[in-house]
Amino acid sequence: MTRSTYFNSPFLLGFEHLERLLERTAKTADGYPPYNIEETADDVLTITLAVAGFSHDELAVTIEDKQLVIRGRQTESSEKTFLHRGIAARQFQRSFVLAEGIEVVGADLENGLLKISLARPKTESVIRTIDIRSSKSENGK
């Protein structure tokens, strides 16, 4: 398998970590659970995951290495005898890479939907002037 390089331009310096993040997110392309990402207000995002059947105790929301990680783990009861089983107890892990400055504000579970609120920082244009020093040989010393 050939490795594609997204950031191989000599003008993009220090973006190797982004390439690793893109590769890592491409590996977690499972379709379960389904989710939506909405911009609910200026600089506020909401991720909604459909986690029907999961209780509060069976879900975990963590931030690991600049990634928002949502895990679900259902435990199966061995006391039940199924005549038909169409709803399987399953586990999942869904990850979202967070940009610099994104803050997780909170998470709510209601009616089988897990809603995670994120705050995006306001971007400000910063212009900084760098002093150019002269070497001693140019000054004639």
C-alpha cells in the first residue's frame, strides 16, 4: 500500500501531526453509531449521536490526545432466552479530532440521543513584526 502524503509541500512546515491525525481518523470509518454535527450558534458546535439502548453508565466521553472519544459498552444479560434476536448488545468507539482551542462544554443524554456541545474560539488576525538583525561583517566592524 502506498502512503499518500497530504502535506508534502515545502511551504507547509510543521504539519506532520495533521497528516497523522488524518490517517488515524480514516481508520475509524465505522458507521455506528450514526451522528450529526450542527453549528447551533456562532462558535458553538453540537455533535449528536444516536445511542438508543445505551444507559448513562454505559457511555463514556473523554478527550485523549486532542481527540474527542465517545465509547459505548453494553453488557449482555445471560438470564434471557431469545426466540429472535435482532437487537444486539454492541460496543462502539467514535472519535473526532479537535482543532486547537476547541473546548468541550458538556454532554447530555436524552431520548437515546447523546448531545455533546463544543465551543470554538473566536479567531483573531495577529500580525507580528520580526526584527531583522545585521551580522557584524555587514556593519563594517
